[in-house]
Amino acid sequence: MSAESVPSKDKENDMAFPVAKNRILTDQERDGHIAALHALFKTKTRFEFRKVIERAQELSAMLRPDDVVVDVARNYPYGGTSIFGPLFTHAQYVPIDSPLENADERVGYLKELVPEAGGYIGIPSVAKGKIDARVPMPDNSADYYLILNIVEHVKDPAGMLAECRRILKPGGTAIVYAPNVREEHQVPCDYFRYTRYGFVHLATQAGLTVKHTEPVSGVFDVVGMALQHAIGYFPEGQEREEMTRFVMEEMMPKLEGWEKRFCSSIGENDTTVPVPDRKEFPVAYLFTLRK
């Protein structure tokens, strides 16, 4: 058991498991950590991550002190800490690190970014597990099960969802962030992108009920993402500087405005604008599942 954890007990199963130390954030600490998350995820130009942070804040406000929240993520890259943990430690919070297969080769990946994001509060993992094979929690023990920062890196999504169902209490809720469009990253441990229909099929096969599906960002976020990656194709020099200025100063503000106007998640849709051929082109989905 980690020095930063304390024992808790599942009342129904009479089984002990470690939870993070209870901590109530001051308003200043909470605001500082949320600002650090926005800096870490570069939400000024990666609109989709705004919704993930917002959803975590919504859940934080709902939690009761005795709610058991299991959060399985790639904590290893962040110095073994849970990036959303400070929002949940007023409940019975269980942050579990599920390292990628090549984690040892990636020591330091993003670690250097966390201290630069002033206000970041690291909540150490209380255990390690394998999200698609064995998460060290009792059956029927969690009120909430969070998969917010790992799903595209999981080799066996069916195993991942089976573990989710095993650990959730009857009536318990899982929240899953699943990318639909994104560059290959943290290769070779980058396996899947998910349409809503594919993920709903997998969740249903696992015996979970999909209560809500929310598209996250839209086509203009996708365009902005591609343009930002295009900068990297230019060698250092004047042409790259011009491309950077064009993308970041001219295009990104326009794309953000169009995203807010036409697409979901970062602003109110202007439904008065007739767009007969509007199609969903989300960067990701947030799924709410129920056992």
C-alpha cells in the first residue's frame, strides 16, 4: 500500500482496498489545478480536451463522501500521479496506474510538462493494474469507474469493459472518453479509434447499458488538429515560422468560432443556421455506461 493511501472497505463485500488520502481542495487550489490541466492538454488549440475537464468537474460536484471512484489511467507518464485525482479526493478515490507495454522506454514522457503547468497537484496512484486483464479491486465495489485517458492504448477493449462491469456495483456508472480521430501517438501502443456504434456494440456485448453518448468537438477541431500537425512538416526557418503564424494566429481563432457556432461541446450550437448536410465528425465521444 502506498504511503499516500489509506485503507477503505467495501461494505457489501467486506473487502479492503486502498484509497487516496481524503483531501478537500480550497477554491484557489481547485482553480489552480484546473488551469494546470488546461495548460497540460493545450486546450486553447485542442478544443476536445475542454469537455473532458468539464465532465470531470461535473462528476466532482456530484460525489458524496462515501462514493467509491475507481480511476484507471496512464498515470505513469505523469510521474505516477492521477491528473484528475484532485477533483475526486473528497470521495473514496482509487487511482490505479495501468502502464503501457512500452512505459519503461518512455520514462519522462510528459513528466517535464507537469511542473511547468503551475498549480498542478499530483495524487499518487495507490496501485497498478492491467485495465484489460486484472484491475486490483473487488467485484461490485465501485460507484463510478473512470476511463478518461487510456482507451485507445488498450489492446483488448472487450477485456477492459469486462473488468469495468466486474468492478462496478449494480447501478454503478462508468464514464469513458474514446477518441474517434487522432494522430498516431505513443506508438506502438496505439491500437484503436472508436465510432459511437462500434463502442456501443462492445459495451452492450460486455453487459453494460449505454445511458448517454456525447460527441466531443467536431469537424473544425479536426481541421485545426491537422493544421497544427502540418507545421511539423516544414523544416526550421522562415517558411515554418510563416506556417505557424498562419495556423495559430489566423486559422485557429476562426476554427474555434466555427466550432462554437456549428458543432457540439465547446459552445452552444447556432441551430438557427441551416446546415442541411451537417454530419457528425467528432474528435471523440464521451460515453456514460450503467451496470
